[in-house]
Amino acid sequence: MQLTIPDRVVLLDYGEVISLSPSGADRAELLALADVPAEPFWGAYDEHRNALDDGSLTSDEYWARIAADCGADWDSARRQSLWNADMRGWLTTDPTVVAVIEGLAAGGTRLALLSNAAAEYGGLFRHSPMSRFFERVFVSGELRLSKPDPAVYLHVCRELGIAPAALVFVDNRAENVAGAESIGATGHVYAGPDGLVRFLTPLAEAPAEES
């Protein structure tokens, strides 16, 4: 479905919006590689993720922190294997959402991507087949700014040359959407492709307010 949203930029999150959540098999592979109990592993995985995503930790440091929290001693080869498996788990995209993005691009809607992710994801996003749909790709690990800090949305607006009122932001986390709305953007908490289409369709008929 082709959809033209004039005078706005639709800014999309990647993880669990464009991408699917890592599968049970993906998570099982990580845990098998880690060879530690599940509870400390997943606790440390989540606890240190923000520092990885905002660029405070390198990927190698991230996996070393998890190892330390789990009482493990992973060598470089093991940390590399965990990194590989974790990356694979986040790279499966939802074809329905990609089709929505393609329809927006076909309609001439400006599109950009904003992800809280380690810096190395930037290259993957910029060189994937769907990258042609995005005017710009913004990754927190490169910017050293992350959602929901209002500063990251203001940075995106400056880089895109738009007023905040012209920004339409889609994310699966309510706090990230609230951060965008705090600067005057229009936000949508993603809960599935059908809801995304229902949210976007009226915007094709409603120009952005002047600021």
C-alpha cells in the first residue's frame, strides 16, 4: 500500500518494530554458548545493555562484564561467538513492516531510522537492502545519545532540517515515544503492523502544524 505523508519525516525504531524479537532458538543458542545459568546471564545481559547501546562500553567489554557477573571466564573466541549469535538474533526483520516502509517510500514520504544499538549496527542498517528507503540512519552507540533523552530527537530534527512538529516517531517502548512527544513530535507506541498502518493513514491527510 502506497502512503504519502506530506511535510513530515517518519522516524522508525529498529528493534522489535522493524525487527522481530530474538526467537527462543536464538536465546537458547546464546545461553548454550555462555554455558552459565540462565538467571544471572539474562540479568547481566539486560543490566549492561544500555551502556553498550550508548557507547559507554565496547562490545568486547560488554561480554566481559556479563562473564564477570556470571562468574565465568570467557576467552576472546567465546566472546566473539556470543557477539555473533546475539547479532544474528536481532537481524530478522518483519516482512510486513518492511512492506509498510516500502509503501511509504513509494509515496514519497521521508523516512529515517533511530535505534538504541551498539555502534556496529550502524553499518548493517546503512548497507542492508532496506537502507535505500531511509534518508538517514541514527544509532545511539555512534551518537553517544540514546532514547528517551529529548536531546537525541532534537539532534535528529536538526540533521533532517525539520521542526519537531514535523517529526513522526514510532517505537515499541512508551518511554521512548514520550521522549519524542516532549519536544513536540507526534508519537506512536508500536504494537503490531496493523496498528501502525491505522496510525499512519490519517497523517496522509493531515499536514504538520507550523511551529
